[in-house]
Amino acid sequence: MFKLVAIDMDGTLLNSSHEISERNKEAIRRALEKGVKIVLCSGRTISNLLEFTRGLGLTGAEEYVVGHNGAAALRIIDENYVYENSLTGKEAKEIAKVCDSVDANYTIYTFHEAMTPRDNAHGRYEAELNSMNLKVCHPRVLGDEEKITKVLILDDEEVLDSYIGEIRKHFDDQYNLVRSMPVYLEIMRKEVNKMSGIMAVAKLHGIEESAIMAIGDAPNDLEMIEGAGLGVAMGNAHEIIREASDYITRTNDEDGVAYVLNRYLHLGMEENHAD
């Protein structure tokens, strides 16, 4: 029996309209009633994930979210961090120098705000998606010891393609670089990924990897798909995730999360026309 289910947000729990379907909500409610821990696990900020938790019934004393691609895990009821592994301001400024040298658009995220050296549509969209204030200023103002969750490079796909090799040449050995979407390159501490955040929560409750189900769609879900007892790829998942998964469910527009939860957790939900 699975004791913990880690669920990605964009492209997984959220449909193409960035909404959680009623069927997915019902499946999560039934899973919680069975005592299964449901952990939202995303590249989104912690504060943004908390906006979704109440509507999903994640209000118990030991419920958690994992944000910033695994750089932090937070207990929902008291909003205390149970795990964090962030970059420093000094490291972020070193990354920014290389980004500046290739004329990249990038945003630096702290736990509470986002900053970019120049206003750009990609940065504004991502900050708005995460309900974060976007401050236009150069990261040289950061203190060396300030906590940075990630540096997010955002550009049109072909533009990012033109300089990603230079970024990787400088940082592949030092940091964890994940191209989570064609227009995003995320830079985090080397050992940080979604699975590291999930396991921080799991260890608090004595849950082994074999009792974890992880559901995702994008390359930044790879470690949790590979590391969980059951790695589930969405029907709309990136090919690398499909290949690494143990099971492929329906797409995010076909209630794929509800489908796999019902199948493996025996939730007793009535089949719909897509099932």
C-alpha cells in the first residue's frame, strides 16, 4: 500500500486552464480519508502551493508541500519549514555574471520575492504564476549569505538554445541544471531535486521509497519518478519521463491523477467515459 503520493502541479494536477478538476479533487479527498499523505511537489513557490492546499483538504496536522523544485518542504498547518537546501546570494551573483555575459533573461528567487535585472515578459509571467512580487534590480544587491531557492533562466526556446551550452560549460559540475520546459533552465544546488524534498517529508514519518507514488510530466520530475516505488508519467509527459516511469496514466486534461489514484489506491470511484 502506498503511504505517500507526490504530485506535480503544472501539466499534472493542473489542466491546460491551470485548474484542478473536480474529479482530481475527489480522488485526493478519498486518498486522504484512507490515510495516504498527499504532497504537492512543484517548481512553484511554497506560498503559491499554499493557495491550492485548502481547496484540496490538505489541512491536517501533518500535511506538507514541497516547493522550489525540492529546495524546501513546509508543514502546512504552522507554515514551518521542515527542510531547506538553498543557494547563497554569493552563488547567485556568480551565476548572474555568466547569465549577463550571454545576455540571458533570468530571475532569481528568494523564499519571499523574485528579482530580475531587466523587465521581460517571461519573468513577469512566471512571477505572476507564482503570485510573487517581481523586483527589477540587479542581483548584485544581494547579501552573500541570503537564501536563494533557484536561478531561473527564461527565454524563447531558440534563444535559450543559442547559449545554453555556455551556461552548462560553467555550471554543470557545480549545480543541478534542469531544463524543465523548452523556455526554462533552472539552476539549483547540486543535490536539490523534487525527490530530495519528498524524502525529507517521508523520513519524518518513517516512509520508505517503496511506499511512495510520484506523478509528473516534465524533466524536473525525473528524480522522483525514478526514485519512488511507483513512478507515474502523465499521458502528456515528456518522453524522458515516459521512459523512466513504471506506469503511464491519462493526460492532465483527462483527469490522469484521479485515474491512477483510483487504480492503485482502490478509491472506489465510479468510472467515467474516459476510463
